[in-house]
Amino acid sequence: MSEPIPSSNGYPSTETAKITDAIQRAVRKAVWTHARLGQPVAEWRGGRVVWVSPEEILAQFEPGSDR
């Protein structure tokens, strides 16, 4: 049986995918929580930082999505 191919960070690519998924879920939850509390979130768009309103954030979340 062959060993998993390590990614550039030295971890097996399957572990890297799990880590990436966990980070993405955590960020999504934090952004959603800020929006639910009525707080804007800073985002990088078009080469600059912009504030995204809670209304715009909540509009991006579909009912039943993984928050």
C-alpha cells in the first residue's frame, strides 16, 4: 500500500483538505454571527478593504446552508 502524498506543508493532502474545510466553516460561522448581531465585516474586494453590511451578508446565506 502506498503512502499518501504530502502537500507543500508536509501534511498528507487529505489532512490539508480537512484543515481547510474546518477553517472555512469557522470563518463562515464567525461572519454569520457578526451579521446576526448587526455588525459589518471587513472584506477584501477589488484590491481594497470594504465593509460588508449585515444585510448583504445575510442575503448570501441560503436557508438550510451549513453555517
